[in-house]
Amino acid sequence: MSIFFAFSDETGQYQQRRRRRFLKTHPYYIRATYLIKGSEWKILSNEFLSLKNSFNLPIDKEIKWSYLWSIRNYQNRNEPIPSNSDFYFLRDIEYHLLIDFVENSLAILNKLSFVKIIYTVTFNNNCPSIDKTHLYKMHLQEHMQRIEMELQNSEKNLCILFFDPISREKNELLRNAYNLLYFEGDFIEQYSHIKDSINFENSHHSVGIQIADYIAGVFSGFLKNYSKSKEIFKERIKPYIRKNFANDPFGFGIREVPSNPAIRDEVRNKYYLV
């Protein structure tokens, strides 16, 4: 039997009713999942911790993608970071060093023999008024389907999914949606290659989830046309996105939710320009 681990995280927000201010702040809701062999998790973990040491970063603290942009803004304005902020522990570290750390963290994927990345994205400006619970379920379903299809080449393959806990309410929502899809199915008759429940891991305790955060964050920055995000996306992420036999990721490793050909073409154009 081959055991696989899938680590998943989200970035952005979604609301069923969206005002202009919300849309400006949150143009996308994104879920990112990456799939690796369970036997290679130790490589990922050891390399990540070693990298933190080499950058003189605290081992017991999580460096979130969102922290980088907040720190950048403070440093560009030459303002001190408030002592009550979550990233105060990074107050003496230059923003560019943190970006280098993230890029080197993603470079660890190159040391693994198997990596597949799956993205789902909702463009809030173009999304119909879908109930929030249903939209999250739609995202989850796309990831479950693609993991199942990726591993169905061997009857003995099995994947365990690890998610970042968000809130008690949302965790329960995801658990129930997952359980419903798993046992009642959809167009996939049976999810026989993924475990029957989601595991939630606190991101500050999980190397896997921390890297999923970077994978999600870089994709968001890429969609927003941020130059550094586009560079990291091209070099560190694009090679690992799940694709079909014709090397096309759309519908296989990148999926717009809900389905929308115009949105797919917009993302496709950005993808082939980097």
C-alpha cells in the first residue's frame, strides 16, 4: 500500500452578499492542496526546520504568508510593528529575507519524488449569490475528486487529508460536507483512495500546513499580478500543478468554482504569461 498525505489551506474570503469594499479587499477565495508521498513527509519536515535554522528564524513560531505583506507595509513606511500584532516577533527581520525564506521553503518540493498541487478559486466579482456553506462544499468536492482520480491507478493507494482549522463552525461544516461526499458520492461512485475523514492540524504545529499556506498565498498574489508572487509561482509552483497528458492544468489542477469559461480563460491567460 502507498500512503499519501494531502495538506490543504485557504486564502481570501467569501460572502454570499458582497459590497464593493469587500470585493476590493477580497477579490478571490482560494483553496490550495498539495499531495505528497507519506514516506517523504520526514524529508519535508526536516528540510523545513533546517531552513528555519539557517535563516535564524524561531522554530516554534509560524511565519504566515499574510505576515509578509503587513511587515512590508510597516517597513516601507518606516513605522514600528505594534507589540500586540501576531507578527511582532518578526519586527527585526527584513521583509526581503522573509520572502527568500518562503521561496526556499517551496524549493524543498524539488527534493520530493512526487508532488501534485490542486487549486480552486472563486472570483468574488463574478460569482453568483451562492450560500457560503454550499460554496465551501463545492471547493472541497473539487479537491476530493482530483485526489481520488490522481490515485486511482492503484487499488492500494490511500490518501490522508490534513486541513488548517479555521473556526469551530467552519471546521464542522467541512467535516460534514466531506462525510456526505465520501459516503453518498457524486459522479465519482466511490472515494476508495482517500480516508473517510478530514484531519485538522494547527498550522503552527504543522510544517505541511505552513507550506500549504505559502502555496495558497503565492497563487493569490499571482492572480493579483504581484511581480514577486508571479516569479515564485513560475519557478516553484507551476511545475507541480496537476495536469493532463497534454500538460494542461485547467480542469485538472486549477479549477474555477463555480464553473465559468470566461474566468477559466482569464486565469489561463495569466498562467501562460508567466
